[in-house]
Amino acid sequence: MYCCPPRISPRRSCASLSLAALACALLTTVVLVAPASASAGEPCPNEQVRIAEPYAPALPDCRAYEQVSPVEKNYADTLGAVTTVRASASGEAVTFDSLGSFPLGEGSSGEGSSQLFSAYLSVRGAEGWPTQNLEPGVNPGGSASPLAVTEDLAYTFELSSNEPPLSSEPGVVEGRQAVYMRDNQTGTYRLLFQLSAGESASFFFVTAAAEDSRVFFESSNRLLPEAPLGVRSLYEWHEGQLALVDLLPGRAPADGGAAGWRGPGAEEETVELPDHTHGRVSYFVENAVSEDGSEVYFTDLASGRLYLRESAPGGAGETLEVSSGPAAWQAATPDGSQAFYTEGGLLYRFDAQGGGGGQRTALTPAGAEVQGVLGVGGEGSYVYFAAKAVLASGGISGASNIYVWHEGAIALVSSGGEEDDWSAHTLLYDSEARARPDEGVRSARVSADGRTLLFSSRMDVTGYDNHAAGGNCSEHEEPASCNELYVYSASTGGVTCVSCNPQGLAATHDALLYHANSDGSIAPPTLYPWELPRNLSEDGSSVFFETEEALLAADSNSQMDVYEWEREGSGTCAAGGSGGCLYLISSGVSDEPSYFAQASSSGDDVFFFTRQSLVGQDEDELIDLYDAREGGGIAAQNPPAPVAPCLGEACHPVQPPAPATGPPTSELFSGAENLAPAAEATVVAKPKPKSKPKPKSCRKGYAKTKGGCVKKRHERKGKQAGNKGRAER
């Protein structure tokens, strides 16, 4: 039975929606959803572009699809991995890869590149997402490859031995390896450092601070005379000048230093990467450098002790001792005023503003057996961590219990968990399409205010039956336990399963935070540092994930699809609901899987990979990167369908119909004059009235009447009689 889709607009007639039947089929099968309008009973501001797209009317929060990757892709799929898909916090820019090179037009960088993979940057504009290749053009015998991008995607760091050099700064020698900083808006380069003849570069980008004016990186190359030989050191680049950062108290250089770092005893949580990464990636270092670059936490690799370098641009500053012995770095606040680390099984907080060289405080009691920190928020007022000891009611001794510390009190989040619930692991897919943990990315997310924690678990956290019912979970025990995603609210103390089947059916597939890459078999080179995909919006109201399980009736393709969970009272999820609302971000009807890629900080932009055509300009079957954007949609990406050419008799001009019998229409029309078309005239001038003609006298034999001059009666009668006589004869 046909129905009018309420999520498009209750005020719009069904007859006015060219895609209403399709939208209705999608919408009436969804459970736990609210109208997608900006407010109940009102259409979305971008309604016109939403109904021009086949599947956008089913999206929540007035979202519409936008194609991010270019239309012309030279028969190459768009790809991405957790280490290469980076989105700016605003959602206005995103990086991704391809297997091969896209034809981006004459003069685009990267043309003719011999790289197996190509790295790209797309920046949103009024007419679409213009794309540029991040690999600079090279001459024969030269080489160039992107190594990293800044968090705002404004700059890319390139390793090159190109001839001529990428920069014309004084002292640059042709043919030697050098690392450059590329302005992605202008395409110009600045030199970070150049190596001696025959030397290979070692470079690990940490972060760029103070609006990208201060660049922090690690290198095993001895870039300054005072740097130790043969060890990795931490450097800062500022306005063309290099400075050594990992200086111990008294300015003695550390015997190898790394930003943050997990420290000794956490060796299993580091990973050796292939040679093309030019260095060693050492775990995720959250806020190891403050936003303005003035506070830098690092580990002395020789002693394992943690230090804080209070640094001014150019290297001047003071170094403070943070830990009393070997420690494992965990996290810091964005301004660098507080840092959190573990030492001797306890969780500590270091307050850089505590006076007298800083102040350290143990947040857990003796014997806590702290395993690690999931994340911090609220300027350090909320700290989520895992510990094996019972630190609050409900904890289980020896298990990986998850706790939250807040203002001196410790509360239980989840008990009896496993290490994957909190550690440096998140579920990805390997080349055999089996879910597995992968190092380098945490499986937990914390909102900016610290009141919301997102974590994953195979345990029975909320009572939901997560044991696979004839499905395909990665754990092969009988019965297999599927991975589910949970949200803890510090405001209520409750835990909600955001990926559990809303109809209460037993789980059949894992819920995943992120897929390793778009086809499950190849992985592009790393653009580091390893960044956490934004599965949780900064305010904690939205969660983005993927699963092969059909959680909604509209998901009918038995493929991987991208979902959004929204907290009740947020967005289009009405207040007073139970457990929030669940929506599809991908269509749920594609013949091929779709994968989550990234999101903006607010969650307004959700980037994902799919082969399905979601906008009119996408006419191939290659993998593309899309953005499901709140208030989005680009009219230029949905051009009107071309008019079909005429054939045969249809090409003949249409003949006007024969005039109807009877008096002319104009004689019968008694209404007003026809109006001019609205586009041609908006005001119709009244005609100037004509003056009445002067009365004329009748000629001889005629008499004046109201209707004019007529023959006098006696003459008219005689003529009539004569006519009658002729007819009778």
C-alpha cells in the first residue's frame, strides 16, 4: 500500500515527491527512529536536494549524501585505512587513498607517479569536493611520497629527493633526501631538514601546534650537533629553525626520547612498521604536546622515566621530572596542564601548575593493578581506566574491570571484562575477512566533557544475548560471542548497548568501530600519527559504527552497513525514548558492503566507503568516499536527467488542433484580458480609455435608433414582400 513518507514532510503532498514511493518503502520499515526534519512537522532546509537523491530521504538529522572522491577515477577504487583516512574537525576536508592515480587534470601533482598507492585530499566547496593529489610531481630519477598530514589537513609532510628540489630555499642540495612541509592550499613547500649524501631519512610526525607554526617530530637522524648519535630524538621546527626537545633537567640530551610513549614493559603495545614509514610508531600519544606547543611530555628511552619540557619556540625552556621511575604514558589534557600515567600498577596524575616543579598524585589505592587508561575528558575531571582489583562495588577480582575516576571518587562502569574492552585494540577485518584486533588504535572513546564513554565488549554487559545465532562472529568458541558497542553515561551511571538488535533478537555478527581498508586485502601506506577514528561525537550524543547484522528492517542486503546511534532528546531522536534511536547511514540495500571511514568532531559529517551510486553524477561501479552531511547535499552533484532524443513520429512538430465550430472564442469570452507571463511582467498597465465618437446623422431614408441607423419601416416592408413573391415563383 502506498503511503506518504512522514520523514520528508507531513506538509508536502505525496504527488509532489518523485521518489516518494521509494522513500516510503525505506522509512516504514525502520524502528526506533524519529522524523528527519529539523523539527517535528517541518521540512528540512535542504529538502529539495534530499528528494533529488534516491536514498537521502531515509537519512536522519536532515542529512544528504555528497560524493567526496572524484567522478573520474581512472578505473581505480577509492581506498582508506585507519592510518590514512583523516578528517578535519570541521568535516570540511578529508584524506584518502586509491590503488592507482586519479586523472585530476593538467598540472595536478602526482601525475605519472610510480607509487602503487596515491594519497588525496578533498576540500568541500560550493559545487562539490575538489580533489588534489598529495604526491608532488617528480622528475625522472627523483622520488617523492607523503608521510603525514597535520590535524587540520592544512599541511602535508613529503619525503623527496627530487631534482630540482621541491623548495628553492638557500642551501638545499639536489638529489639528497629531504623532508618538506607542503601548504595544501598554495602547493608551496618549505624545508624541514635535509640529510647528508647517501643518508636515508627517519621521520615520525608527532603533531603541529600553535596553528601549525610549531612542528614536533621524532627522527633517528642526527639533525643537530647536540643530538645524541644513533638514537631517536624529539625535535621541534619553528620558522625554519630546528631545536632539540628531549632535554633532561640541566639541558643534557636524553639518550633517546619519544613523545608520550608507553614506556618499558609495554613493548607489546608498539608496532614495527615497514620501511616506508621511516621510523617506529609508538602507540597512540593523546595530547603529548599541548595545543600551543608549550608543554611537551616525553619519555627518556634509556631510563623509562617521563618528563615534561616546558618549551618556548626555538628550544628555550625548562624540563620537569614527571614520574619517579619507569612509567607508561597514558594521556594529557589538551592544554597540557595535567598528564596521566601508570607506575608500579597505580594511576597517577601530574599537575604541571602544582608549583615547585609540578605535583604528582596517585588516583588509585595501593594494589589497584591498573592496566591502562581508556581516555580522559572534562579537562581531566573524568578519567576512565581498567584495573584488575576491586576498586568499587561490583568489580570482579582479576578481571579487566572498567572504572571512572571523578573528583576523587571511583565508580564502576563495567565488570568482568577482557583486555580488548579497553586496550590498544579495536576490531578490524583481516585479509580473510575475519574480525581481529589490530594494534595502534584504542577501542574506547571519551566525549570532550568526559561524561560519555564508548567501549566495546564481548561480555554480557547489559543482559543482551550477544551469542551468535547461526551468524559469523570472530570468536570461534561455541557459542561464539559477538562484539557489541556500549555507551556509559556518567550523568546517570547507566550503560546502554548501542549496537544490540533493537528487536531483542540474538546477535549474529560483530559490531565494529572501523574496517581495516575498503576491500579487506590491501593496506595503503601509513600517514601517521595513528589517529582515533571519531566514532563518538564530541558531545557524546552520537555513535557511528558498522556491522553485517541487519539491525533495522530497512537493512536488507546482508552486507556490511554503516549505522548511527543517537541519544534520546538529541537531533531527531525524540526525548523520552528508551535507549536512544538507531539509523542507517548507508542505504542498507547495496549489493556490496559499505564501511565507516571517519566523522567530524560534531558528528555532522559521516564519511564512508561504498560502491553504490548515491548521487546523480556517480555513474560507475567503483568504490567512492561519501559524506552523509547534516543539512548537506550539493545540487550540482544531482543534475537533472537528460531529455531523451525523439524517434520517428515523435520528432514531427505537433499540429495545432482544428478550431471548434461556432463563433470565434474571443466573441464568447466575457472575462478579463490574458495576463502576461509572470517572468515577463508583474504589473499589467490598464489601457487608456478611448473618447466617445461624436454622433452622426442618418442619410435620407434612414431613421436613427438605439442600435444605429435603419431604413424607415414602410420602405423595408415593401422589399420584404417583393422577395417573398420571387421565392414562391
